[in-house]
Amino acid sequence: MVGTRETRLIVLRGNSASGKSAVAAGLRDSFGRGLAIVGQDNLRRVVLREHDRPGGANIGLIEAVARYALDAGYHVVLEGILYADRYGAMLERLSADHRGPTHGYYLHVPLAETLVRHATKPIAHEVAEADLRAWYRNLDLLPGGAETVIGADSTLTRTVGRIMSDTGLDSLPAREH
């Protein structure tokens, strides 16, 4: 078992440029101290410098970091593309082991909008349109209806507000230190 009855685990998934990192940052800004962001890109690309592949080392690292933060009493926002076929078993295990509530969200942005959004990102020159097209998976949902789909028409403010309310983070105190 991991975490406490009070800790929240929030999983944000979606294609590249769907807004996952912005939503995670918005949740932290809204909540304050006591909310850990466990980002797939940071752990996979920066810490391990690993390509996303089945059975990659980042999968276990993501799980270990999320478990550690939950056990330390942090609410956790785990965000990334997190393809269902590669990360689904880990996410299911983490959710099953978490003592508190777990909430899953899939940010669904059509490919055309993904391409437009990607062009505004700092790494736009490093990732080609062909790569985005190859990586894109339409509604790559986890089995069992474990996720709420949020469409591209939901603004960042509305999405953050909805998740704060759905998870109860809007009524919990932030950490003092």
C-alpha cells in the first residue's frame, strides 16, 4: 500500500501538446506546497535520457518517484503521454495500491490542434511534424473507464478548476513548509 487516505493521486495523460504540463503547473499554483509533479518527460528524457519504448527503465522510475512522494504525504500529479499499452499496468498497480483517491484524466486534443500547439513550444524546432504524427494516438484510454476525457475546448483555467474540484484539492490545506 502507498500514501494515506488523504493523499490524492492525479494522473494526467494525453498526446504531445495536449496541455498536461500546463495543467499540472496550474494545479500546483492553485494548491501550493504539498503537491508533487511527477513528469514523464523529466524522468524519461532528462534524468535517464531514454527513448520511450516498451519495458523502458523510466516506467519503474516514474512509479518509484510517485510512490515515494505519496508515502511522504504529498499529493501527486503524474503527467505524461504515458501510452496505455506501455504504462497501463504500472498505472493500474499504482492506483490499486494507493490508499487515497485516484483520479485519471485524458486530455484529448485532435491531431490538427496538437500540431498548432506544438509550434508554440520551446522544443518545436527539435521535434518534427512527422514525429508528432507518428506518436499521436487518438483517445488512447486506459481500460475500464478509469479516466475522464477533457476536450480541447476546455480552457486551462476551467480544466484546472474542474480537477481541483473533482479531487477535493480545493478544500484541502496546503503545507506550511
